[in-house]
Amino acid sequence: MTHLPSPCSTCPGHPARPGPSRRQVVTGATAVAAFGVPTLAACSDDPGTSGRPGVNTVSVAADDVPVGGGVIQEGWVVTQPTEGDFKAFSAECTHQGCAVSEVADGQIICSCHGSYFAIADGAPTAGPATRPLAGAAVEEADGQLTISPQQG
């Protein structure tokens, strides 16, 4: 009995093999198992699980936000420039996407590269950032502030 070599695309006169090799299938399945499942989990439609700054709706006690200052909570910066006037912004710096680190002396500060933003409107006041922080909707009821993305 004569053994014939299997067809391959590198030998003249042999047709190309249909489909991927067994090694390609196993390697591809391993990659999907290792990287695809966590990636798919991160692509949830549930805004409470996105993990991205400034996309979740959160609640903050109005009493926790100092007049002339603010707090950073779950991807949001909530400020009170004047008594009873609450503002909210995404905590994602517009320079290179770092999370802002503190609110002090009437400024929202990103310590990654030294950008500063005004607590009244999120406008850049110093540093490399040239665009304001993204604004957010603020609703007040019974001493609680509900912060959510503004609908564009």
C-alpha cells in the first residue's frame, strides 16, 4: 500500500487545506477563554457595572458636600460652589483620562499631570487640560443628590 502525503498549499499541484488547522483552533479557543470572557463581561449593558468613571448613577448626601468644595464619589465630582447650588462632573480628567484626585481651595485637581478645574463649571483653570470636565445632571430630593450622566 502506498502512503500519499496529505495535500498542502505549499506543494505545487496540491489544493489548499480547507479551514484552520487543529493547532489554530486550539490556540483560538484558548485565547477566547482567556481574554474573550472577561472582555464580554466588561461590555455589560448594566450601567451599574461598567466600571468607567462618570457613567453610573450615584446618590450623595447633600450634607457631605461642603460649600466652596466638593467630594469625589464613584466616578463623579459633586461640588457646591455656593450654598444650595450643587454641580456634578465626570471625575475623568479631559487631559489624558486620569481620575481627578481631590477638591481643594475651590478647585478640582487632577494630580496626574497638574490640571485644575473650577468647581462652578468644570472649566480648566490651570495645567495641560484645555477642555472642561463633562457635566452631569444633579437632582435633589430629601437631602439626597442623585447624579447621572447628562443626556446629550
